[in-house]
Amino acid sequence: MAGNLTDTVEVRTVEIRPPSLREETTIVVRLSVVVIAIVGFYLANTAWSVDGRPARASGLLPYQTLVSEAASPSQLLFRELQEGLLEAERIRTATGGWPSPDALAEQGIPPFAKDPTAKGPAYRWIVTHRNTFINYRGIPSVTGAPAWLLLIQEPVPDAPPDPSPEDEEHHRLPHGLLLHVSVWTHADGAELSPALVQVPQAAGWIQLRVNAPGIGYVPPPTVKTP
């Protein structure tokens, strides 16, 4: 009886084969196409615009542009304003007040001091101060040249401490005062009102930045005068 049961049992062997070379190649090709498509979409939307020109850096607002994209004279004046700002901050720390453009010019601080070798329009610098806002305004001597604005905002008295990290728009003075600073330019410089500016973007000013927002501050490169 036992022998009969043994004879009736069927043993089935199943052979498991890996995918064929052709199938594996197809899978790899499909995955490669997907990866290439994703990378291409990313580059198309971050590096280049549809007309072949470099696209705007990620994070820039409509009224912002990178100083590296500006003409050489503008890059040079931007750097000089950065130097002038540091000296003005030093005087603010030492005296408790912001220096006049004439006081900075007497010390030979650019761009407030006249440079006889500089090319392009001359600028008349004025400073206006209201509450926590300070403007250093560069007014061109000729029509059609851009105006410049160094905007400084001090914290409101008795306000909670500002947690913003130090970067190109946030400068902390040695005694702890955190300033909001920015550099702006306006195409119609000679026609603008000299009144204090608090919201430059609402009046057609363009902010120049070293880096797009969210990127750590890197000092602008040295610009050689042509």
C-alpha cells in the first residue's frame, strides 16, 4: 500500500531564471530616460531661460538682481558703497551717530570722496535720517545716469531682539545692534525726489545683491577699473 502511494507522488521541478539580458537592458534604458528627463527639466527651469539667456537666480524677487550681472562701473560703485558702509558703521559705533557724506569724503572714503581718475558721471551724496531709517543717496550730475541708494534700518527701540543671522543684509555692530542694510539703484537718477526712501521697490528701485537670498554671504569680487 505504501509503495503505491509513493509511486503516485509527482515531483515537479521549477527552474527560476533571472531576467534576460534584453529585459535588463530595457529596464536600465527606461530608468535612464526618466533620470535624464528629470535633470533636464531641473536645468531648464534653473539655469537657462527659453531664449538661451541665463535665467534669474533662484530666490530673487522681481526687484532684485545680482551685482555680477551689472556693468563694470556699477559693480565698482557697489563695492565702494560696501566699503563706505563699513566705515559709516564704525563711526556709528564710536560716536552713536551716522556720519555725513562730507565727513566720509574728508577721510577719503569711497564713493563719497571724489576720485579724479574715475570715469562716468560724478555724484552728489546726501544723507537723510528719519526714525530708524537712514538713506545715503547718490544723485548723478547728468540726466540718464543711475542714482544710488544705501538704505540702513536700525531696530525699533524696545523691540525684541532680531534673530536674523548675519549676512549681506544683516550687519551686527560690536555693541549688538543689528542693522538691515541694502544697496539699490534707479535708472532715472537725476529726476528723483531727494525725500527719504523707506520702501525702495515701491518707487522703482532695483536692489543689487551679491548672492540670491538664502545663500551664505560671499564678498563681491574685486572689479578693476577699465
